[in-house]
Amino acid sequence: MEKLMNNGGSNGAKRWLLLGLVLVAVVSAFSGMINRYYLGVLVEAGVNVTLAVSLNLINGYTGQFSLGHGGFMAVGAYLAAKLTLLFGPALPPALQPVLFAGALLCGGMGAALAGLLVGVPSLRLRGDYLAVVTLAFGEIIRVVFQNSPAFGAATGLSGIAPWTNFFWSWSVALVTVYVVLALVHSTYGRGFLAVNDDEIAASAMGINPVRYKVTAFVVGAFFAGVAGGLFAHLKRAINPEGFNFMRSIDVVVMVILGGMGNTAGVVVAAVLLTLLPELLRGFSEYRMIVYSLLIITLMLLRPQGLFGRSSKGGRL
């Protein structure tokens, strides 16, 4: 994929994106033949791919450590759900996809604004300090929604239209992968990798680390917000507890397991960690124990992630 992006691959990457969208449309057309339970898991996997790939731009490529992705997801989920609840019933079925797309974009832009607000004052921090600030910010967002009657307060929002399907979920996932790879492997995007490798050296070369960090946060938050809108219209009911810090931790685990700065690995890890709990459901009360032990084992055997490399080169 990296070679595709670097060696005259802009048009080639667009063709691959178009081919992927066509394939998703074909699968979606025959999705009625798939068991509804399995289809729901596959749709959720697409949402998680969007979340993980967008966080990988921040944590993997830019070298930050954000724990606020659950908060950005919450902003997108609540804004998108509120818009469709307000305007959806009055629209004819033919215009509802347009409303849904607009609601997802509004949710993404709201999350991007939140990413800008947290990014500008906090991204002069590094490492653990940044992690604590972003974690606190995510919790602030959750508490704000929990105490906002307009958004259902602690009970959240329900009766949300079930508009998220296989096509919407995986189309957004493909677009997220394309945008992140195109951004990182562009001339401008090499600055993200430079900031990751050495901020001081990057500054000496005339690169503004804060600007690149803020850009990564805004882009990552935008796609997290879109994923939140998809999540809301998949589950049909949301509440603040669904976006607590454990949600952010889940996404961070996907990025680490797939390999920091490795988009292909993160995609595989997101799908794997979505399917794994369902595959272990037959173990009943031991399911989460087995799930946790598998993650610990993988981290011990492959600390750089399933598809990561010990060096910082060769990112996909």
C-alpha cells in the first residue's frame, strides 16, 4: 500500500477505493441472505475499523497517546442521532439517506471541533501528560451529555432509526483508510512521521510539531465522530456509559495490537477484536477471561503488534 501511495499511486489508490466501494455495494445488496446476527457483527466491525484507523493517525503515525477517542465518538453519536430524530420522521423515505449522510457529516464536524478545542491547549504536552488530559477531556464530554436534558441526560437517546447497514459501515471504513494513507504518504503528511520520530529534529528542520499534532487530532476526531453516528444508528439507543473511558481503551488496544503506524495491521486487529468476543461467547462466564488472556499473550509474544515492525520504518 505504501508503494501504491508513493509511486504514482494517487490515481491507483483511487481506483482501489472505487473497487472497494463497488465490492461493498455488491455484498450489501446480498446482505439479506446473511444471518442478521452475523451481519450485525460485521457492520460493527466496520465501525471499529473507522475508529481504530482514525486513532492510528494520532497514536501511530504522529506518535501521541490519546485516550479521548470515546469522547469524540460520543459527540458524533449524539449530534447525528439528534438530527435524525428531529428531522427524520418528517422526510419521505427517498430523502432519508441524504439526511443520514448529512447527520454523519455534522457529527464528524462537531467531533472535529472538539478535537481542535482539546488539541490547541494540550498538544504541547507529551506522553503520559497528554494521555491524562485527553482521558479527562473524554470524561468531561460524557458527563456533559449525562447532564444534558436535551440529549436525554443519563438515559440517553432511544428510538434512533436503524440506518447503519453493511454499505454505510464499510464504505466509511474504506474512505477513512484511504484518507489516512493518502494524508500520511503525501508530501505534507511526511511531517506526521517526522514529529513521531523526533520532535526536536523536526522543529530544527522547520516543521511545526504542534500544527501537525492538531491536524492529526482534528482529522482523527472527525472520523471518530462519523463512526459514532454510525454506531448510534446501528444500536438504535445510546447512553453516556457507552462512551466511557473503557471505550477509548478498546480502540487503543486495537491500534497497539495491529501495530502502531501500520494501517493494514490496525484494520485486521479491529476486525479480529470485534469478532473474537463473539466467537468466545460459547464460553459464557469465561469468555472475557479467555479474551483478556489472548490479548496478554499476543502482547507478550508480539509487543510491536501483530503486523508491526521493531523499527519505525516501513509503515503501511
